[in-house]
Amino acid sequence: MRRPARVAMLCLGCGLCSLLYALSQLALSLEQEAPRRRGGSAFPVRRQLSGGGGGDVVEGWRAMAGSAGRGERKRRREMPERCKNVSLSYWNSYWMLPSDVCGKNCFWEAALRYNFVKTEPSEKMHLAVVACGERLEETVTMLRSAIIFSIKPLQFHIFAEDLLHPNFREMLGSLSYQEKFNYTLYPISFPTENAAEWKKLFKPCASQRLFLPLILSDVDSLLYVDTDILFLRPVDDIWSFLKKFNSSQIAAMAPEHEEPRIGWYNRFARHPYYGNTGINSGVMLMNMTRMRRKYFKNDMTTVRLRWEEILMPLLKKYKLNITWGDQDLLNIMFFHNPESLFVFPCQWNYRPDHCIYGSNCQQAENDGIFILHGNRGVYHDDKQPAFRAVYEAIKNYSFGDDLMHALLLPLELELQKTQHTYCGRIYKVFIKQLTKTIQNIYDRRSKGR
């Protein structure tokens, strides 16, 4: 009985080896066809204006769709030719590996993929914003809040219409604390194909953020914020969430609503959305190295698509069903890939919706507001005076003045005048964290003496 069993085991082993060999040859043939299927760059060659600290420098740049940064390219040169692209997922079934991902030693490569994805963010914090139209003053006020409260150096990536570039250089050049930040000005740039369609999506230039992983190909991690954001604690603190990402997470955002009864997505959306109430993309922390590598599940094809491959098909399928433009596309994307999103609490993206119908952000009530998001234009009208008071206080603060007497105390007096509104009734949440932030600045200064 032993001999037939051994023969059966031997035949089974040979059959398995033959199957693996056939699959490896199939994968190899697909890889050889891949270069013929791939196109060239999706973006035109443009110019970027760089400034801050030592002045302005003009240099050329080419945004290659899906290209990797310098460190990534160096590492890939040291890898075998078949391993030039590595999937985000550290375990894929052998027969489901994309054609440009290695597959001959699937068990060993599965372990290696995990190590490649575990990247450490750089010391300099990268912050991106997109400004078009009459958003110059609002954008600079946001940048001022980041400079005032942050600890580590900041690198600003400012995407703006060409007409705004001289104004940005003038206003940023006049700021104090030049040693705390550097900035780069970029033109608004979309893929040459369908550029007009992307430009008119939702608001002018709003969809530019979708292409940041492709344009800023040398940047590992990035914090994107809308122009109407104000930091009430150091950027360092939200940047630290990058270290809390697990191996599958590529981005972090806050929920669109805390209270489903007033939620927009769960009541009106005509497309898939993340979680119970959707996500808000006004504050978006990204590990862009992982975003460029990931193959996304989707409802358009059984094949997983990379970032640069999925954007246009999503727009074509849902353009008649989306209301909030690029934010809706991100909701659809993370609906199909929920494991890839890190969700941070509402005080990191506090909006009028959190208080105009009564307070519904418990974390802000407990710890204060960390990042204020003045959407709906509330910084520039009298509908929500509490939000406008914070904006005016930071806009008018003179760098170098005492933060307690020139910023915090005058702001508290203005907030007390807003108690006739729902948001004003809880005005202390607007200064609770800000008070701690300023006290921490004083403590650091005293220790440095």
C-alpha cells in the first residue's frame, strides 16, 4: 500500500510543478506585452516656480503619470527587471498578480512586498493647496496658521492660476519666520486628454488634487487641505498619523457627517460612498508612494486599476450622478477599497455642519477644535460669525507679537459676541485647543533658553 501512495504523491507534486511553470510562463508573456500597452506621459511639460527663504528659482518639471520618486527609482534600479513595480498588497493570489508585478517566487515576494510598503515619512512636512479665483487671501491665511503653530519645517506646494503667482510670491516673501517654511508655486495642470472636463468639475481647479500623486512624483507623503482651512494646533500632529497607518492604508480623511439624520450622502447620493455618511476631502493626508503602487478594486472591471488608470473611467461612469466633484470620486474609490482609508475624528476637520444644527462633534466638545474648515464661505459673511472671528484673528495677527495678548484674548472677546448663534453658544470649543497650542509654544521657548 505504501508504494501506490508514494507514486500518487509524486504524480501530484509533478502536476503542481507543471501548473506553476505554466502560470509563470503566462505571467512572463503578459509582462512582455505590457510595454506595448502602456502610453507616454499624461501631463505636458510645464514650469514650476520655487521660492521661500532664498528667493525664486525657475526649473522644468515633467509630471509622469504613476512615476516614482528619486529614492524609489534608485531602489528599483537595484531590483531585477521583473520586479520594477510592486503591489501595495503584501499577499495576492499567484494567478491574480498584475502583469508588472513579479510572480515567480510568490511566497517570498509576498513577504518582500510588505517591507517595501512600510515607508517612513520624511522630516520635512509637505502641505499642498489649490487656489483659483479669489482665494489668494484665504490661502495665505491658511498658510500663516500652519507657520505660526508648527514645529518642524514646512514645504508648501501651491497650485494656482498663473495670474496669482506674483501675488503669492509677494505675500509669502513678506512673512516672518522664513526659516520655518519653503514653498513651490505650480501652474494648474491636468492630463492633456480630457483637460477641459477635469477643469469644470465641481469648482474651478478643485479636481487638481486628484493628480497630486502623479505630479509630485518625488514626494512620499503629503497633507492636502482646502484653502478655507485654519490650523489651531501644529501640522506636526496630523502629520504623525502617517505612522499610525497600517500596511494597507494609503490616506486619511474625516467623516462628512457625525449625525446621519443631517447627512448628505446617506440621504441624497446617487453613487457609492464610504461608510455610513461619506468622507470629506477638505483635509486629506496621503502616503502617495502607496497610492502610486496600489491596484484599486472598482465596479467597472474585474481588473484592479492603478491611480492614474482609474480616475477617468470613474468620471465617465459617474459624471451625471456626482454633486461634489472630486470628493464624490474619492468616496466611490474608498467605498470599493475601505481597507485603504484611515479615518480621523471630526475635530481634525471641523465644519459649520458640526454646530449649526446643534453640536454633533463630541470630540471637539471634549478636546477642542484642531483644524477649522470654513466651507460654505463662512469666513466672508455674517452667517457664522464664530468661524469668521477665528479667520479674522489669524489673518490680522502680526508675526512676532505675543500670541496670548495679540491673538487669543482678542479672539475670545469676539467669540463671546457670537452667542446668539448655535455655533457661538459653544464658542469655547474654538479656543480650547488653541489655548493649549499657545501654551505649548511658550513652554518650548522657555526650555530653549
